[in-house]
Amino acid sequence: MTLAIISHTTHIRSSGRWFAYQPYVREMNLWTAHFEKVLITAPIDEKELPVIFSSYDHDNLFVRPVPAVAFNSVSQIFRALWFAPRIFSAVYTSMKMADHIHLRCPGNIGLIGCLVQILFPKKQKTAKYAGNWQPGARQPLSYRFQKWVLSNTFLTKNMKVLVYGEWPGQSQNIVPFFTASYTEEKLKMAVDISHEPPFRFVFVGTLSEGKQPLYALKLIEDLYRKGQKVQIDYFGDGPERANLENYIEEQALSEIATIHGAVKPQELEEFYRASHFLILPSRSEGWPKVVAEAMFWGLIPMASPVSCVPWMLDHGNRGVLLEMDKEMDVNNITTLLNDTTRQREMSSQSIKWSRQYTIDSFAEAIKKLIL
């Protein structure tokens, strides 16, 4: 059988193999394992391989390149319209050759995939909507359009749409789903957290305005100024890194704040196991993988209440839902730092919940969707 993947994820060719963002490839390897041939329609780049990229396992995999497009300005809209016929043609060709069509949404290539898949009502299809599926959430028009097409069973036939969280009033083709980072083998590794100061916080993810890494730093700064023994480590890179570095220097916070940049999963795992809390004041998420990862190692998550985060944190029973008001959040965190018993309870509940979602169970769930 042949699998067609329609994705906006950038791919890079190196040493005869195709590479892409490591967490994405790790998941896609679970899908591609069930097919003899894989056709990927996605943008490509010729830049140097980033450390967080890895190669696909599949040996019979082909990438049909398409231009990356955006709709953030007038010039970008005209450029997207210019390339639209080419992208439509590439997506259509891949879908026509496939036995199973798999869309990655939301994204601009996925948007075109949403439209083209209408022409193949009898083919088996899945779509992974990796963004916020929460009804009524404020999102770009293109995201809302993709959600509408995917959930419209008149236009979208023979497709299971995988979304994060359980939401009321959904069409019959919407399937609550999850993702995972660790195998069941990791369950054998013990978790040993002291729940004593100095308290170590981690921020994991792109250093972008939407993730609000500076807000996280200001929370830690306020805790530190009020006498708490705290520190924060950042793992990731992005456009906000310079602002963070400047703030750390201006406020003399180098002793409690460190930016490590992008690191490999093995290194990140070591830092998780040496930390107490994850902090993620993001404006928008799908399934915040780093929250589930941190909980797997007993960290207590502190995250903004977006998408399925309240469900993941059991509405505050196994983590802290940030109010996104600095004074209130500092007070709530301080209360927790002073309550060792509550920390142990939250940590224990985090481990119990997160360890349901292993790569093994994830692979089995994917297999059931395909076979």
C-alpha cells in the first residue's frame, strides 16, 4: 500500500535521506511503518541540518517538493495565489497515487490538502489536527476554515480527524487523540524528586512571542526577589531569544536564568529528571507535548489554560493553571512552593496520568486507524 502525506513541515535532503523536525518524524515513522511506499508533499530547504532534525526510517520514501506559502501580508497572498495551481497539482497527484491519504493540519499546505481530498471521497483518509480544536477559540481564518472542512461530513468523507481533547457537539468523524514521547521501557526508570529548594523550573519550546518566555522569566524573577530559591532553564531557540538575553543581562539574572538553546531529547530528559516544575505560559497550543513529557518525570506543570491543557492538568489538581496575571500567578506559585505535601500529591498524579500515553500505546492507536 502507498501512503500520501500532505504537510507544511520543512524537509531537508542529506546523505541520501530525508530529514525533518525530530518529534514530527518520530510520529510519522509510526504511520509509515504500515506502508510499502510513502509519498510526502511538503516544502523543502537546503540549509544546514538543525540539531533537532532526524531522518525517516522508511527506505521507500519520496518527497514531492512544493513552495512554502503564507498569508500574512498582501505580497505573501499574491505569492501564494501564484503558486496555488502548482501546489494543487502536486497534492492531487500524490493523493491519486495513494491508498491512504494523511493530512497534517493546521497549515497552509494542509489547507490545500483539505480542499483536494474532497475529490477522493472513497479513499481511506486521516487528518491530524495538531492545533487547538477548542470550539470558539480565537484562531486565524485559515485555521477555522480547515476545522470547518474537516468536520463537514458532506465534504469530507471516509476520514477520521484526530484532535486533542474531548469537545462537545462534534461530528462523528472527529476522534479525540493524543501523542507520546516515551516508550514503555521508560516506565521502568524511577522518579526521585526532592521537592525541596532550590526549585528548578524549565521552559521547553520555541522562544517566540506566542509562547511568552519573557512572562515565565518575570515570574521567576519576582519569586527570586521575594526570597524564593528558584532558577529557570530554557530549552529551545527562536526570535525572542535576544530579548530574553537582554533582560537577563539588564536585570542581573544570570545566576538564576540560563538559555541552553535546542538540545537533543536525551539531554532534555536528563534536565527533566533534575527539575521540579515546567512552566509554559503559551497563548495557544494543540497537545502541548512538553507538558506531558515533564509530567512523565514527575514535574509539576504550570501552564496557561488553552486548548486541552485544563483537561491535562485535571483543572488544577495535577498542575497549576496560570491566570496570566503576574501578581496572582506569583502568589499561587509561592503557596505551592511552601507546601511540600501538595507538591508530592501533584507530582504523583502527574506521573500516573502521563504514563498512560506511551509510544507503544500511541503506535497501537495509529495501527487501529489504518488497518
